[in-house]
Amino acid sequence: MKLINRSKQSPLARQACELALAAHQERYGDYGRSKMKETYTVRVEGVKVWVEVVNRKASYVATAMTGMRRLRALPGQVA
């Protein structure tokens, strides 16, 4: 199982993603159900950071929600 950290903005966000990935793997183990999303609220150095973890076929992918989302990434939008 690969643990992928997609957070490149700041060291704080990267650390939050690592904590969320560890909690997610402890909760679901290796190879949880695919295409499932889980949102974690992680406190790092007194700052709350929301982290979204998505289950893929052979990996867990964590992304910190620190900025604005791209409009094309919103659900229900026609490309």
C-alpha cells in the first residue's frame, strides 16, 4: 500500500497529511474500499488543517485543504 502526500504548499500542510495518512491506515488497514473519501481535521502547531484522504486501488492519497479549490474540481460542474 502506497501512502501518497499531495501537499506541496507548506511544511505544516505536509505534516498534517502525514498524520492523516497514519490515522487512515490505522483505521482501515491496508487496501480499504476503493473510491472512498474521508475528511480529517488535524491540529498541527495550534493550527487546524483539513485533510482529504481518498482510497485508490493500491494507495491512499492525502491532500490538505488549505486554499481555494479549482472550479473544474467541484462536483456537478460540466467541463
